Amino acid sequence: MESYLVSLSAGVLVGVIYSVIKVRSPAPPLVALIGLLGMLIGAQAIPTLRPLFGF
């Protein structure tokens, strides 16, 4: 969990720096990030649910 917080903190810091120096972020649009989040959730769901269904 700590690595996630460090990663989030670093991302927020870089976002603030980009905003201060008025540089456009190279990050993909929000819809693409939501798609990536869905992929991560799906990838974690299968190993988690597999024992419940006896695969």
C-alpha cells in the first residue's frame, strides 16, 4: 500500500509542477485512464474470484 501512496504523491507533485510552469501534461485523457483502471480491476478480479468458483 505504501508504494501506491508514494506513486500517487509523486504524480500529484509532478502535476503541480506542470501547472506552475504552465506545461501541458503528456498524460492520456481521463477516459483512457478510466479504461486502464478497469483493466487493472479486471486483472485483479480473476485471481480473487477463482477460488470462490473452484477454477
